[in-house]
Amino acid sequence: MNRSTDLYVDGKRHILVADDEMINRELLENILCDEYDVLMAEDGEMAYDIIRENRKTLSLILLDLMMPKLNGLDLLSRIKEDPDLKGIPVIVLTSDQASEVESLMRGAADFIPKPYPQPDIIRARISRSIELAEDRQIISATERDELTGLYSSEYFYRYGEQFDKYHPNSDMDALCLDVNHFHIVNERFGMAKGDEILRKIASCLMTIFSASDCVICRKTADTFLVYCSHRDDYTSIMDKISEACGNMPTSIKLRIGVYASCDKKLDIRARFDRAKIAADLIKNNYSVSVSTFDEKLMENELFAEQLVDEFPKALAEGQFQVFFQPKFNITGDKPVLSSAEALVRWFHPTLGMISPGKFIPLFEEDGLIAQLDEYIWKSTAATISDWKKRIGISVPVSVNLSRAEMYDPKLVETFEKITSEAGITSKDIYLEITESAYVRDSDQIVDRVKELRSHGFFIEMDDFGSGYSSLNMISELPIDALKLDMMFIRNAFDKINDTRMISIVIDIADYLGVPVIAEGVETEEQYLALKKLGCTIIQGYYFSKPVPAGEFEKFLNDKKF
Amino acid sequence: MLTIDALKQFGCNTDDGLSRCMGNEAFYFKLIGKVIDDKNFQMLEDAVASKDLDKAFDAAHSLKGVLGNLALTPVYQPVYEITELLRERKDIDYSEYIKTISEKRKELAALMK
């Protein structure tokens, strides 16, 4: 069903014929009755009553101008002045040209002369008028956002393009305005309050951006787009809007992305994509409210998109390689290889080696991380198995789990399958779970961790100290090792040379009866200090950077002999 | 009995009239039967006699519309002419027009028998 006329295949639209001459009414009824349900009125008053009564279903009125009681022109004016009725198209039946102009001025859609033209001409004019009126009604129903009265996005883009046609030389800005964490406003204060805030922002935008050089829309929930002539100072505009929303029960924080003096050769949607990129850049930054797009931003965005796009191919072609960084137990006289951490590297055919810092966060956002992690887990298991077979020994290798994976009810099953297929056991693979994963939905995560431990897996809490766990919670955590967040090492040695925080974490680990692993250890000074403080295991460039499996074998061989 | 040929001979443009009736002769003839009895003929005559030009114009204008739609040219023509004069509310002697209209109406009525 792609045409509106299809809606009426099994039904008929209603038409009113208002003419005091019975013969004329009968002629028209005879011409129209196959296609329409024809209502008839023999004077103006009667016509008006029928129109009011059938206002919701009437598709068109054929109106004779000279009628008793209420003449056609007066009736026409009454219809067009009534908001309930003015949408119904009126075709005037007349024999004099003077009345034709007058009728059109008063809002008639068309006229049909007397004597009547050929029936097919009458039908065509009627059908055309109905179609136009219905299109217009659909347009006015969809053109505006119901909540705010601003344009809806489709119309916004159209009107923006139209504006460009009429003002090809004006310097235009594309703006994207968002409310920070709007869903929280809705959750805390209810939808009604949220709606009130959105209406307030809309009316503010309408005041600030005058209609003559601006088009404004509400794109989605709390995203507003503005296309306006170039302005220099958006900070004061944002202050004004925030001020107008000031008497709200919560401090509403707005952010705006500005693509200033935009390139009109770009599709209008692309211009607003750029404004949105700029706006998202300050999503979590409460101190800045205006963010301006520049080309560098676009490059980052395109780079990110390229990485996501190329992921499946890269995975299939084995562009991802697992590297191993050794961990050493430093409690004895000499450091002893205790385990390793599996870390992924992407060797891209044209971009070279891409840092995991660049693609891991992207894949976490896109959900691709699950596929990548499973690949890492499998190849780690295969490597361990290979070492065991060829070298005769191995060390446990830890792999990383993302927060999302912790919700997977089949996680234990997956690991059991991976280990059994590789011919290794749960003692050979350690699992690193970041502390922040425990903090949100902790019950669910804790249960999953318990399940993994009950199947023999060793759990290292990664990035400890970054996730703000409460001391109370820590005592109940099912873990086998604490891995110090790298920030502790950096802060302790780089800036203030204060190792007190590390001591505290080591005390916590002692209390829990688990070892402390320090990563990011780069110098002998750090190594010695950590050893003195009682740190159990050390990982970092001081011993070795992450290396390919083949290179790692030397550590195993050293351990063996 | 009324026939298309008789109407044609009388001077009616039956092709037009019939096409407005979707080619349905019986319907066409039925409407012609009704127009002969249209009260506006009498109203026009009375209004002209009493010099009520507004009322005369309304009656003539209505008749003009219907006669035109049925393409009854010999009756339509004098009605059309008197309507245009009455539109201007011309203070002239309309009796010749009334007479012609009445005659043509009678001739048409005679075709019905």
C-alpha cells in the first residue's frame, strides 16, 4: 500500500453537493455516485449542518454560489474561518467569472463552470482537489513535532535545503543541541517533567533563533538541530538557554555541537552529523557546553568507522595477533616467571600496527568485542597447548573479559569448551575482570565470578583502585588476585613519589589473602620499591614488553632449566 | 413520446446533455420532464410583472444553470439573455423575453407528448 488512494479501494469518500436546483444535484450525483458517497443539500443552512455533522469524513464540498438562506460565498467563508472545517476542500459551481476569482480568494480549491464540462473533467478536478487536500493534511500532521511544535527532522532537512537555494551565499552554521543525561531527568522526575523541559528548550530556541534566518527541529528525544546564519558566540547563547531552564527542579546541563560555516557541498544530513560528532565529544564533560567541529575530529571519526568496518575481514585474515607479557613473582631472591597476560595486537595491511587503545573501546561500544575476545581466548588456549606439547611446560596465561561478557549465561560453558578443545585445564587460563565491572549490577557479576571459580578458573581483579569499590564490598568479592591499576604506579613514582596508596592496597590484598600484581612497572627503582612494599607479582617493560608467542618461549625455556 | 431526434430537431445540443447524464437517455428525459415543471419559470414571470428585479434575476439565473446543463438550447438562449440583463438590473421591458421563454418551454413540453 504505497498510495493514499489505495486506502479507499474498498470504501468511498464522502462528497457533499450543495445546490438548490434538484436537477443539478441529480446530474452531479449521477456522475459521482460510482466513485463517491454523495450527500446532498438544497440550501446553504442545510449544507452547513451536514458539513458540521460530517466534518471528520467529508472529503470535498461542491458548492453552488446562489442558494437560498445562506448563499455560497458566505458559506465558503464560514467553512474557511472554522478551524474544524477549513481543511475540507471546496469546489465552487458557478457560471460567472467574477465569482470565480472571489471564490478562490475566499479559499475555494477550484471551480467548475456551468453548464458543466464533461463528466470526466468534473471527476478529475474533484479527485485532484481531494488528493491535494489530503497531502496537505498529512504534511501538516507530520511536519511538526507534536511535543514542541518545532519541525520534525525530515521537514527540517527539506526546509534547510530550501533555505540554501534562496540564500546561496549566506554563511551557515549547523548546530546540534543535546541535554546531558536526559534519561536521568526522565527517570528522576517523570516523563511529564521531561516533556516540560523539552518544551521550554524549544521555546527558548525559537526566541533566540529568529524565524527569518533559522530552521529548527527536534530530531529525537532530547536532540535539537538548528540551521542558522553564522554566529560567533555560542557560549552566551547556551547561557541564555540554561538560564531559561534554570527554575527546573534539577540543573539541566545542555551541550551544543557547532559545525560553523559549513561546507554546503556536503549533504545537509552530513553537516548535522558533524555537529553531532562535536556535541558528543563533550558528552561527559560538565564544564564545557560548546564544542566546535574541526577536520581532525572527522578524521578520528572516519578512522573509527574504518576500523569497525574492517573488523570482520581482519578477524578472518588473522590480522589480530596475541602477544604475551610475562609476570614475575618477586617474593624470592630472584624474580621467577609465574604467569603471563595475553594482549592483542592488530597488524593492519596498510595502517601497520594499531594500538589496542584505539580499537578496543570502539569494539566494546559496537559489541564486536565478544568476537575478538573469543578469538583471543581460543588462540591463547591453543598457544598454551602448543607450548606444553613442544616445550613441556607452560605458565598460566590471563585473558581479559569485558563487562558485557560477564552477563553471558554461557560464559562458563564457553571457557570449558575452549580449554577442553585445546586439551588444557581451567588452571592454565586466568581471567582478568576489571574492577568497574563489579561495581554496577554487582550481584549478577559476583554470581558469575563465583560460577567461574567453582569451575576452577582463577580470577584476577584488573585495574583495582579505579572502580571505587566500597571496602565493605571488597571483603566479599570472590577473587584470587588484585591487579593494581596502573595509575597507582604512575602517581607513586612520577609525581609525588608517594607510595602510601600502594601500601594500602597491599594491606587490603593481605587482608583478603590474595597476591597483588603490579603492572606497568618500567624501572628498577619501581621494581625495588614494590618489592620492598610487599608486592607479589610484577608485570611491565622492566622485565619485558608484550611479545609474540615464539619470542615468549625463551622465558619458558629459562624457567625449564 | 420524447426522443433524441425530436430534441435535436428542436435545436437542443443533445450530445452535451446526454454526456452530462452519462449517456443515460431515460435519466436525461426524466430531468427534462422535471425542468418543464420548474417553478422558476412562473417565478420569473411574476417577478418581472411586479418589477422585482432581484427576485427575477435569481429565478432566471437558476433556470439558466439547469437549462444549460441539459443543453436545451432553444429555451436556454432567451433565459441566458434575460439573465445577463437582469444581472445589471436593467430597467427595460422584459415582456418579449418572457414571451419567447414561455413559447419555447411550451414547444419543449409538446415534444414530451
